[in-house]
Amino acid sequence: MKLRRFKAAAVAMAAITTVCAGQAITASAFEYTTATQAQCETQSRMNTFVNKWKYTGSFRAGSSFYNNSSYISGVVVGPAFSSTTISRTYGYNPIYGGRALARMLAEDYFGTRNFVENYCNGKFYKPMLGDQLHLVNGNQEKTVLVTKTTGTIEVVEVVNQRIQYNVTYQNCNGTFVKNNVGWNCDYVTRPIKQGDANADGLVQCYNYYVWSNDLDTINSYSSQIPGGVREDVLKAACSLNNDWDIDYVDYSMLLNNQAVPNGWNTNGRMSGNFGYVKGIN
């Protein structure tokens, strides 16, 4: 069954080329990060990064970070590369307070200014290193940067207008508890991975919980790019050979980067040197 499906996709996609209609985009319009997906999901690298900020960086532990401190964001897209974002904040607009701190640290950690927002989906949300996690409790809200995901969750956040590191939360089925106070995960902001065709923050050929996955999505783009999306960002994520066509070559590259001897790779990232969408030249 899988073999037949693979061959069908090859026939469907071999003769199809998707063009960046109406957009002045060339094959060199986007860059990709030197930091790979595998590197950025390694705890030792995150530990080194956090220690740099704690002791020698511009944002030292305990230093002031006032809520009126603003920062201009890079490109931000919504779920499935939508031009409409969850936060109602768009590219090159100011962001403030803890949200600005989390974004600045994430940009430095991943080496990109391009991010996608997704709903957390309650207990199904799985924290990843570098997540900018937007938490709500009644009419209170805050954004934290996830720096540890095994056991308890550790974050960087602004507390009483000061930067705090190694702040611990318990993840109780999608509710994050600190000092017996529960915060609900509203949405998460992540860098845009090469290969993440459906912009859910994961690269997967086979998803055990939902039928839709990145292989299916790349296959669907062979006939039509959906409306209402940032097409340039979508193509930067999906055109794995960087030729700005979404076709069978990209389908094959994604498949080969997810296939393992006994099934599918479920770590949610590309293997090899694939990184994140970095930015427009």
C-alpha cells in the first residue's frame, strides 16, 4: 500500500512545477540557518546558550527588563503559513515585555527572524527547546522561553520586570503549574523548519494522531498552493532543494530524511544539515 502510494505521488508530481506567480522571488531569495534542527533540539547546546546569557550576555539574570521595552519582530505567520496570526501581531511590528525577551533570545538561539504561531491543543502540546510559549491565567498572560523539556519544564521569563532563568513549571496535561498556580498554554511560537510543509512545528512523514502530515501536504502543493498563505515563506520551507518548485524532488528528499529501517522517524525534524528558514535577502 505504501509503495503504491509512493509511486502514485511520483507520477502526479513529476510533470508539475509550481511558480511563484505575482511574487518577485528568486531561488536565492531565502537563506537557511547554519544551526541545524538536530543541534537546536540538543539540551547541551541550550545549556551553553543559557549560560552565556546568565553570566556574560546583554540580558543577565536578575537584570531589569521593563514591560515598555519594545522590539520589532521579524516575519510572523499563523497556522499553515496563514497571513493571519493568532496573536494579531505581524511582521516588523513592535512586541513588548516578556514576549520581546523570548523573541530576542529565540532569534539568537535559532539564527532566524522567521516564526510560525500554532495553538497548543491542550494536553497534546509537547514542549520543545526554544519554544516561545504564551501562557494565560484568567486575564493574566505572559510569554516564556522553554530551556528544558525533560522532567520539569524550565523557562526564561520576566518576573517583576526582571529576567529570571531556570524557572520551573510542572506540565500537567497541558497546564503549566508554578507555585500552585496553573497557566494554560494558549499558543506557541516556533522557528520555521525546512521540511515542515504544514507549519505545525514538526517534520513528519507519518503522524500517529492525525492523518495529515508533511508528505501529504507537499503532494497537495503539486497541484495548488492554498490561498491566504505567505507563499514565499511556505516555499522556503517546502522546496528542500532550494529551486522554488514544490515537486517530486522535494517529496523524495523529505521521505528519505524520515525513513528508518523499521518504519518512520518520529523525532519531528529533518536529519542531516537541514536548518530553519532564515530570511529574505
